Amino acid sequence: MNYPSLIIDSKKLKENVEVLMKICKKHGINAGGVTKVFSGDIRLSEIFVQGGVSFLADSRIENLITLEKFNLPKIMLRLPMISEAEKVVRYADISLNSELSTIKELSREGEKQNKVHDIILMVDLGDLREGIFEETEIYELITEIITLKGVRLIGLGTNLTCYGGVIPRRDNLRKLAEIKEKIEEEFEVQIEILSGGNSSSLYLLETDDMPGEINQLRLGEALILGRETAFGHQITGTHNDVFELEAEIIELKSKPSIPIGEIGMDAFGRKPSFIDKGNRKRAICAIGKQDIDVEDLFPKDENIAIIGQSSDHLIIDVTDSISMYKTGDIIKFGLNYGGILKLMTSSYVSKNII
């Protein structure tokens, strides 16, 4: 096997998807799988499909192009760039939008391609990432949108926790339903979808606090790590170890815990600080900041401590481990969502689905 290696347990991943789809279906919610964390990998997307996702969603048009073969609706998650409107209309069935200029360009492309591109208008409920913040602006946009021939407004959506950390609640998500009612009454259009956010909204299903009008969720981390992301609770019946990193030791030596000499900036322009613990048994693994940040990985051997990293080296302290490590041995790490995202993006990390 080539190292560093990302080991992906396909059985556990499918079980995660099946559990989450069952929960969402029970509450009348169409849930889709967000494929961006694994860069739209065809094999892993196939597991999402087998597990019963209602649609596939991604933030990068390149990944949606890869997913073209799947006979499921595909959603462009990140607000489209005007410069990619042609590809968005061609490869995405639905896109999330908040800017009239972009929507107009999507409409022009829709007419060129003899298509009607479906859009979900994003509403900012306070997290302050994407979406229309002023409610009056929503109705002004819809006045324009309903005149366009190449697009069709099918839904309203929101995103919470990803930037501002705002927790989804019945009262803020209920705002989407109130806006929907006003739109349908004033403009005589049907809003089919109320997209209530991401994995952070799942806890509302457990507490029966999800507004009944919400009928769609866009799930990523919950499928990958088996947890809702508002409070980080593990969902019963799911796995948090679908993805594991394996890295090889390339040096193992006893060294001081404080560098010798005047301390300046490190390779990333920061001045590091150190705690004197005396001489320690230190291992270097062949993976670095170019592939992952130390905050995103956790040694499976609980007696190993991560010391730091450079571009291509991960330095760990193995002094307290009961394992007698040697050069060439493999160290295993658990990962968070951000770590999986970076590792899947790195071309230097082998991906092995078992």
C-alpha cells in the first residue's frame, strides 16, 4: 500500500447513509448527500446513491460534472459564479442563488440550452454567509425572477452554523415558511421546496421541533461522521470512523523538546513557542501541512501526542506509548470533517476504499 493513505470503510458509510435517510423519510424530508468532502468521488457517490439519498449536491461544478452519470437530481450548493453559468445549467438541475445578476445569466443560458433551470432562493436567517438578509429584497427579486424564461423558482433555502455558528431553531426556520406563504399569495407561484439547511438541523428531528413545512435537508458531515453538527451529538446507529488516516514513520529519535538556538519564524511565518519536557522520543510521519492541519487529526493510540508539523512532516511524541514503534511502522489517526476534506483533495494521499 502507498502511504500516506486514507482508509474508507464502505460498509460503515452505507450504514450511516441508510440510518440518516430512514430518519429523514420518517419526518417527511427529502435528504440529499453532499459529495464535496470527498471531491465527488464516483465510488463514494455510488454508496450515497445505494444508501437512498434523494439527490446529490456539491459546491464545485467540476464534481457535479463527474457525477453526471447518476440518475438523481443534482444541486449546485455554492452560489454560482456568473462565469460558470453555462456549466451550471448544463450539469446541475438546481442551484442555490441570491444575486439577480447571476440568476439572469442562468436564465440566458437556460434559453440557449433549451432548458428551464430550477433555482432555490437563499435566505440569510442570521448566520451571515450567503442569502438575502432583508425580507423586502426577496419580494423585489421574485418580481424580476418570474419574468425570466430560462429559470424557475422552486424553493427557498437557508444555511446555518457553517459561518456564524447560528443554531437552527423552530423560530428561525419557521421564518422560511412565513416567507413562502407570502410569496405564494402575492405572486401566485408554488414554492415546492423549503430547504432547512445542513447536518446541524438534524437535532430538530430528534426533538420533534422541526417546522412541518421544511421538506429538504442537505447532509454532508452527518453521513460521513454520523453526527449532527449543531451540538456534535452522535446519531444512534451510525459510525464516526468511516475515514481513517494511516501515515508512515520516516524517523524515530530521542531529541530535546526545545530547539537549540535563537527562535525566529517557522516555515509559515509564525514564531513558535515550546514547553521544556526534557528529551522525548519523537517520530516523524511522512505527511504535512500541505495535506492536513494538526487540528484535524487525532492519533488512535491515545498515548501519542502531536507536537507540530511542517509542509511535509508531522512530528509526534511517542514516549508514553506502550507500543515499540520503529521506522517504517504505520500510525493511525481519526479525522474530523475538515481533515477528510483536505486529505481527499490532496493528490499526495492514497485513497483506499475497503
